[in-house]
Amino acid sequence: MSAVAGGLIPPSRSALLVRRADQWARRNTTTIIVGAILAVLIAPPIIIVVYSSFVGGTNVWHGTRTLGHYRYVFSQGTSLSAIENTFVFAAGSAMLAVVLASLVAFFVERTNAPFRRFVYFTVIVALGVPILVEAMGWILLLGPNNGLINSWLRDLFGLNAPQINVYSMFWMVVIQSTITFPAVFLLVAPAFRLADPALEQAAAVSGAGRLMTLRRVTFPLVRPSLLAALLLSFIVGIESFEVPALLGTPSHIGVLSTAIYREISNAVTPDFGAAAVYATLLMLVTIIGLYLYQRATTRAHRFVTVTGKAYRPERIRLGRYRWLTAVVTLLVPLIVLAPILILFWSSFLRYYAPPSRGELKFLTLSNYHAVLHTPEFTSALKNTFILGASAALLVMAFGLVAAWGVLRRPSRLSKGVDYLGSLPLVVPGVVLSLAVVRLFLNFPIGIYDTTWIILIALVIHYMPWGLRFNHAGLITQHRELEEAADVSGANRVYVFFRILVPLMRPTLVAGGLFVFMATLRQLALVIFLAGPSLNVVSSWIWAIWNNANLAQASTAAMIVTVPVLIVAAIFYKVTGAGGDASQGFSAR
Amino acid sequence: MLKVTGLEKQFATRDSDVVRALDGVSFVVPQGSLFTLLGASGSGKTTTLRSVAGLERPESGRIEIDDVAVFDGSRALFVPPNKRDLGMVFQSYAIWPHMTVFENVAFPLRVKRKGRAEIREAVDRTLALMNMEHLAKRSSSLLSGGQQQRLALARAIVASPRLLLLDEPLSNLDAKLRERMRFELKRLQVETGLTTVYVTHDQMEALALSDEIALMHDGRIVQQAAPAEIYHAPASAYVADFIGSTNLLRGTLRGGDGVGGRCVVQVGDASISGVLAADAPTGAEVAVAVRPESIAMELLPRSEQEPTPGALHGEIRSSVFLGESTDFLVSAEALEVRVRVSGVNPGFAIGDAVRLRLPETGLVFRSETTADQAPGLPQTEADGAVTDTIAEAVL
């Protein structure tokens, strides 16, 4: 320590400036480093994908500027219908999901309906299953020829029986809503649970009857939460890739996300310009949706009294109608689980046939044997786990440092880093996949077609979650716990590893598991990044499903679903089932 | 020794106003003494302490510990907290829950890379000093409030810091324990001889513990003195009001012998003698500070309606039983006067007509210094509760 001798000669102005800048840099070292990494990681792909929608030619670095792609896209009838389809699909599935979820949430949280625990169980299981797998399952259930339900209908009503056409907008909406359902449920259930019971008791004391109280107090109180859930599932619908790709493509029902895929993968020469236009449109819609969502949640938070006090709202006793409500609490979860069950069945058959007693004798483990001895699959499995674990580690590490900057060293800089890290929220998986390809395809450093490119995409995509988890965890840690270590004489690195990380361990574990689990389910994000030489499980399943190898696809789906479910179980054990679930929304 | 000179710090509020959190704070804490920063919340006492610790960065001013500057605004000098060699007890105690009691105390020594045996010896000695050697192996998340407090203290002193900083260390304890810990703290400070800065909003704590008290208000030190002096000779109406409960009786100055001398104040119809604490011209609006326990109250016989010289006549409005004494709120001459009568059975009832004899030593202040306060309304939380009770009783 420099003993300042009396302070007789005041230091020069420039020396003061240098000293101040030095102190500022010391104070914000970690934020500066993480900010720089995130800026290099996140900003370029997003900028490049928007920019490339204005550039002609395949090489984004040497193209001419043009509006031609926009002119081309808007002259196509298919693109206008894609925009319309996107809205219908997203709005329809969002509304259906919220109606279903709030109905179930009401019965589970506020009545003594049976099977309440079962609902939570299925919701958590369903959250762990890859969406691609669920969509495949629905095709097995509702497919026009071999679909289980259609064959039942034929058995019941003969050959002229009404047939369900799963390859239609109506069924796309229904299926998407069952896929969004678990997350929406976890989002709205706390609103029903956490409402201060005194508010309802006050209404009752004022002379309002049960129904009156429900109508005038209970539902108005949860309405903002429902609106927030509606907007978020709308965004999820807009970004959804798997369901439109599997169910919409055969009957030419295109949405924006599949339009991007079509321009890149199905064309003879990929049209990056048109794809970038679709991507830009998709981001615009997402930005609007997210903006509305943010406004809605601020309002929702004003209503839901989260005081940390464990409210125990009164349950409505349903009396003799109690068992009737099982229709809701049993049927909805079964519908959500149905596609997984049928895939489970399918994975034990060499040649698929709908479940029946006659088929039981054909059950075999040979598919599992075959899949586990396919080198492409095992290497894809290894890649998936390594990538998922690395992404989880990096995301939580960056997230912790960035969140620490925001909360402990608040400044414009740390706020900027926070915004930067949250930016990927507006970039749907397919768009990010395209953006990363576009950036690195002609990049001077050859990292295209390596695992690095997938890791970069995963880290970018899950960065907002790393921030949110760490922010939520750190905000509950009293800052004096760190200050006590500062005053005790510990330097920042020491405080970070000896105090902060141990204190944040539950958050880091929960967030890491969440990200890991989500990466295992990810298809849209890797769709353009994975290839024959570099596969992850979801892209491998996608490829063999497109080759009509149903048996192996469903077997592989089961093999990846089981570890995901185990991780999901640990995750909810760590976080307390449903407790922190609103954080873990949209595990995609 | 700690020397703080001219600390200034501003905070921007949400409506982009600027609040002067510290407005030229200066004081010196001699080696080995216990110095208290006393004040209401928002007075700047905690900001001052955190600036000394290096957890807060003032805009200007100078802080020296043992004649070495750790902060100097004019030279952009700032020594980070981990290089200041301090011990600090936080309001929340900040006990690390992932460590045992022993590890918590050992932390400052481990940071300094002391040897294993030395750490063991120092921690054991400190825990013994705090009477908690039997808890060494316990997980620190299993401690009671009082034990946590003692653990925080042990951690703060184990490395023999140059300065011990205490940020409202007793405020999270219940009343009984707080009183006991007060003695404990004092004993410890005397035994270790550590130069200590103590922050509190509790005037009783400050009076009981301190060698010297600095009362802060709006980012400034309004009076700095030894406990007895600050109690008996407050420098302003604000201080008089803050330290102990005080009646501030408003009136007009009728003349006197200048500052420090006798004067007469017209309060309603009555004339009251007092000591002029600050210069004021005859005819000025003043307030007489009178402690409730120094007013003598007696029943007024029905026959005696003539005004008594130097006394106030009034009627008892309400009473609050405090155990060893009883507080009465008396309305007299459009004033509300609080009177404390000691003894279990004071012999007064609500509605009684009474005569209040005021001491001739009440300090007289210029009234504008108390413009923002209603007379007799005490500022401390504990006293606030009493007034609230009285107010409720009146209603």
C-alpha cells in the first residue's frame, strides 16, 4: 500500500484521469471480459442474418446489396400464406393450451379433484421429452392409414368411418397445444396457488357466494398471468419448427420456420437470401410478442402476491361431482403422454403395427440392439452429451459473472451486457441455426462443420436462461455475505470461488441441469449445423425418420428420452417440483 | 486511529434528483476508543461506515487509517476493502452458511495465508473469548440469532484488525438479548482495545456503549460529544429531540443574559425560565427542551385557579404504563406535554387537572431549527411507539 505523503503536491489532471480509468477497469474487470466474449459470440450471427437478407449471392462477405430477396419473397403466394399460417398456428395453439392449462390448474390447485399429483408427474415427464419425439408419436396415433385412432374408428364404424387427417392445420394446432401445455401449466398454476386467500375470504365475508367470488375475484386476479402465458405460448408457437415440419410439410402447410428450412435444405441450391428474409420476419414477430409479454408479466407480478409466505388457499370441495372432474385431471395428462406411449410400443416392433393383442408375440428387443450398434447413433449420442454438458457449464459460468455484474456493480455497462445476453430470446432456433451457418460458411477460420459451431449455437441460444437463473439465484443472496469476505481481506477471485460459487451451488446445479436437458431436446437449433459427418441424436432421428425408418427412429427416441427423464427428475428434485417451474418455462 | 475528512457522496434518486448522502463528514476516532455514528435511517451513518470499509466510494474527502490514506478523492486514491485490514460485523451478520463455525472464523486468517497451527490457535482463542468454543464444529446455519452475532464478532476480531466496524450489530436481536450483548460488546472492546466505529439508530445503545457519539442528520454530523454531554447539553433542538424523549415547548423569547445564561420564555400565558443554548433576539420564536422526567406534576386543587408563576396548568389526556414509570400526556396552554412520573402508583387519572412545574434548566433553541417537527414528537422508533399509543388513547 502506498503511503501518501501528506498530499502536498496535487497530481496532474492526466495522471488523475489515468488513475480513475484504471480503477473503473479494475472494478468492472469481470463484466468487461464477459461483455466482450458475449459481444463477439452473440452479435455477429444476428447482425449477419439480417444483413444477408439484403445481400445477393451465396457469399455474404462479397455480395451486392439488394432488396431483391424481399421482392421475391413477397411476390410468392406461398410466403404470404406462410405468414398467415404462422399466425393461425401460433394463436390457435396458444389459446387452446392456455384454456386447457388453466382449467387443469384450477382443478389441481383449487379443488379436491382426484389425480392431482398425477398431473404434476405427467407435466414434468412431458417437459423432458423432445418435441420431435412427441410429434412422431402423434403421427403414429392419428396418421391417416396406420394411425391407432383411425384404425379404431374403422373398427367401430366400418370402412366409411370418419377419418382424422393429422396433416391439417386443425390437428397441428391441437398437437402443438398439447406440447405447450406442460409449460403453460407450470406457469399458471402458481397464479392460482399463490393468490392471497384473504382476498377471497374478504369477498366471501362481504356476502359473495362461491361462484360470484370465482367470477369477480379469483379469475380477475389470475387474468394477467393467463395473458402472460398466452403471449409466451404464442411466441413458442411462432418459433415452433418440429410440428409444422412433420405435420405441415406433407400437405404443404408452410409456416415461416419451415419456409426457412425449405429454402436451405430442400432446394437444389440453397437460397440464403430468401431464408434470411423469412428469418428477419420471424424475429420481428418474436420481438413484438416478447415486448407484449414483458408488459403483461409486469402487470401479472403486480397482482400475484409473491411474498415468500406459503399461502394455503382454500380448496373447493366438489362433493359428489368430484369424480367427474377426473375427466380433466386424468384425461388431459393421458393425452399429453399418449404419443410417448405409442412410440414406446413401436420401439419393440420390427415392423410397426398399431397396438393389439395379436401383435404382442412380435415384440422384440432387436431394434434396441440394432440402434445401439449403429456407429452413427452412438457417436451422435456421445456428441449430444458432451455438447450439452459443455454448453450448460459455459452458459452458467457466463451467466453467473454477468448477473453478478448487473446486481453487484450496477452500471450502464453491466446493464448493456445483460441486454446483450438476453438478445437471443428474440432469435428462434431455426433462425439462429441459419445465422450461424451464414456466418461461418465462408468464414476465414474453418470451424464450419465442426462440433464448435454447434457449441457456439447452443451457448448463444441458452445464454438468456443462464442469465435468468443466476439473476434469480443471486438476488436472494445477501450482498453482505460477499462484503464480509472482502473486508476479511480476500481478493475477488478468492471470494468468487470460496463464497459466491458455494452459495450459488443450488442455482448453478438446477440451471445447469435445465440447460443440459433442453439441449438434448433441441432439433431446430442444430438442423443446419449437424450433418452426416457430425450428428447429434435429434438430427440423427430426424434423418432416419425422413428415411421412413420408423422402428429405429422410435427406438432412438426412447433411448434419448430415458436419460432426459432422469435428468428432469433430478432437476425437479433440486428445484422442488413446480416451485421454481415458471423459471423453467418452455424447455425447448 | 481513524481520521475522516470532508467526505461527500451523492445518490441519484429515481426521479433523477440528487440526494446528498454525505455532506462534508469529518471526525477523528482516537486509538482504542469506541466511536458511535448515531442517526435515523437515511442520515448517512451507514454510508459513512461503508465508506470507511471501502464498500462505498465517496466522491471526495479523505480517509486515513493509522495515518495512511486509504481514500483520497483529490488524488483518486482508493484502497479496496480487502487491503484495508479491517474487521466488520454486518447488520445481517453475513455468516457463511456453507462453512462451519470454525471455518467462518478462520477465513480472515486463511486469506492471509497463516500457518495451520497459528490459525487453529487464534480461532480457538477467539471462540473462547466469545464463549462459543463448544460450537466450533457446528454448521453455522444451525446457530441462534445471538450465537450468529457472536460468531460475526469473532470473525471480525480474529485477525486483530486495525479497525473494527460494527453496522447495527444488535438490531436483529430481541430486546432481552440486545441488552445482554450490549455489555458483552463493551467488555470485548475494552479487553481487545480495538479502535471501533459503531453505527446504530438506537440512542440508548449509543449512550451506553460509546466513548464519543456523533449524531448524524441529512448527511451531516450535527453534534459530536461524549454521551453525558450530548444528553445534557444538546447543541440543537434536533439533538435534544433525538437523544432521549424530549418535550419541545414553543414560545416567544422575553429576554435573558445571552447564550449560556438565564432567559425567560413566554409559553401561552405562562412564563418559563430556561438556559439560552443559541443566540436569539428578544421576541424570537423559540422552543424550550424539557425532558419528561424533569417535570414535576401535582394535582391542582379546585380552589386554586390562579396561574402559578413558572408553571403550566393542564389536564391529563392519556397515560401509558411503562412498568417502572408512567407517561402522561397533558394538554396545557394549547401544548401537549409529556410527563414521566416514576413509581408504580403515581396517583393520577385521566381528566385530572394538574400543575406542571418545569425545571429552570430547560435549554432554549431557536424555533426554526425544529420547523419540520411537531413539538414533543420524538424521533426514535421506540419512542414513536409510545406516542402512537398515546395518540390512540386520546382518540
